[in-house]
Amino acid sequence: ADEMEKSSGKKFWTGTKRRPRPVDWNDPMPLLMEYLYSTSNLYASVWRAEVVRDRSEFQAVVDELKLEQAIWEPSGDKVDLSEGDNEEESGDSGEDDEKLKGELYKFAADTSKLQPAQPQEFEKDDDLNFHIDFLTAATNMRSWNYDIKASPRHAVKVTAGRIIPALATTTAMVCGLVDIEFAKLVLGLQSQGSDKFLNSNINLAAGSGNFTTFAPDPPVPISTGLDAPQPVSFTSWDRIDLSYKLNELSVEQLVAYLEKSFGVTVNRIFLHGDTEDRALYNALDKKKLDWTISYDDEGKVTVSDGVYTQWPQIRMAVQMLGRLPPTSGQRAIFKTQVEKVKVSLEQTKESFMKKFQGNVSDAYLQVYRPSEGGEKQDYFDAVFKGRDYLTLGVDCHTEEKEDITLPCVKYTF
């Protein structure tokens, strides 16, 4: 900016342009230490180092490091004083990029010395993760540079989280109306029919002040596909209640109960609402119990067709064992391949039977508990520990292969 003033003869720092003032780390003000505190601990969280929350302890660490502010000196390079963006990139920029790539390649050659990073997901409501602390300190540092009014922590939190106050908005009204309906449940009015409960409609944007209440529509019936005396239809409010608190059902017993009670064949039992290809029970896995791999007296292999769908690489080995004479030395190579698949098949059967004959809750844990530790696993464990039921979905069909839709199963254990 000073060079521009000399070249043009016009003052640069005028009007809305404020001359920034540099910070002095040799005589740090409280804001600088706050910035250093939040930034250091945020980096510590990223690089899985131990954070220092105690302010006195952190101050002692800073004093021990004897940090000194670097002295800035102009580079002496000619500064481009033209305003606006230059369409042509300078050659120096390309050289800097290549230099930076070279430094990165040095690290890539031996990654064992690199510390794994832990990505941080922004969370405004956690006061222990230093996120809002860092934003507040960094924002106010920048404000101090340009003599702008500092922002309090709560204001930064509202801005960063895009929080809209709900004191006199539709959100506040809806919350109040929902609480009224909950109060009706507490009073036991549900036993008197749905007429005691109301839907409400309000539009503050229209400014008309109209407020309408009306009885809710009856629930939409969902066809099961079954014939009487089995349930012909149900609604989203219905469920199949199963309570086995004393002696929990095994997955095998649950499948048998559903098939006997509704006259269906169960394809899958899964967590209700889960869209991934996971299940406590899958009939396709049960069919693997009938798969076999055997040898006859001449050493030829007999393999169930289903094995090829799971382990297609075995097909060539089976064909070669059928062609090669018993004295061929190459038979050992192909037989080893077949034996590996045979071991895998037995392990698959054993794993299925363990889950199939085990408790339903154990099967749920095995399938749905996050494998990696951390917040997701801790949250799963906390919910599972505090809840004594599971909501399960059932995929099933009739003997005629017609799809059947059943309500969700509330399984209490």
C-alpha cells in the first residue's frame, strides 16, 4: 500500500480502507493467549495429541517454550501494484508449486513417520472441542487488526451455527402445540379416540393471524397381502409386540414364530428402517447349509451350484481336477484351491449357525454395532444399554411367492 501511494501520489488508507495494526507477541494481550490456547488444542485434537485444558498448565508450557516473534523483513521483490486479478500467472508461482510438491514427495517416501490425522466435524454445541473458542479468538484477532468491534462468544456461536432465534416464530408455536398434544397423552385421552387430538395450521408469513385446528385424518391402511383370518391390513401405528424378558428367543425361534403365526416364509429380518443390505437373518445364508464340496473314489470333485456363486474362482480348479490323471503333479495345486474354499464354506456355515441359534439381541449386536471405536460406537452402546427393545422389519412371502407386508416387530428382551 505504501508503494502504491508513492507511485500514484494518492493516499491508499482512506474512506472504508483501514490500515491494519500488527500484533505484538513479545507483549501479548489476553486475546493472543486465547488464540494460542484454542488453536493449539484444536491442532492437538486433529493430531491425536493430549490437549491441555488447564489454563495455568498451558501458560506454563508456553513460558517454557520461550517463543519469540519472528522479525519480518521485506523480500525486496518488485510488487505488482495493479489492481484487479491478473489473468496470466507468474512463473514464480509455478516454481513455488514445484518446490512444495518436492517437499510433499519427501514425506510420501516414508509415511511411517507421519502421524495419522483425526478429522474434526464442526459441532457448535460441544463446549469442550475448542471449535467455537477458536472461531471467537480468530474473529476478534482480525477485528482487532482493523479496529472493529469485537464479537462475544455467543454471537459467534449463533453466526457460525446459523441459529435463528425461535422466540416468536412458527417453530416456537409448533413446539407449544406439540406439547399440548403430549399433555393429552399424559392425561390418557388416547383411550377416548382420536377426536380428542387435533392437527393445527398457522402461517405467520401471510400475516392474517388465521389459526385453524382440525381432527387428524384417519391412518392410511396398508395391505398385507394376506387373506382372512390373517390380518388383511394395518396402519403405521400398528406393530407386532413380542416380549421375552425372561427367556429370550433365538433367531431360529423368531423365524419359526413368524412363519407359523402368519403362514409365510421369512426371507429377511432386519432393523426396521435400515436400507443397507444387512440382516439378523437372511434365508439365502441358510441355504448355504446345504452346499457341499466332496470327492469321489477317483478324486473328482462334486460341488453344489451355489458354491460357484460365492466362490467363482473354484470352477476352474474343479474342471482341472476332473481332467488331470490321478498321477499328475499339478493336481495338488488345484486341490489346495478347492480345500481353501471348503474351509471357507465350513466357516460360513459355522458363523451362520452361531447367529441363527443365538439370541436375537446378540445377532443385532453382531450385525449393527459399529466395528470401529469412537463416538458412533459409544453412542450405539449407550442406546442399546438404555433400551430393552428392538424394532425389526420382516421381508417375507407366501408359498406362491407373493410378497407379504407385515407391521414392524417390537421385540422386547
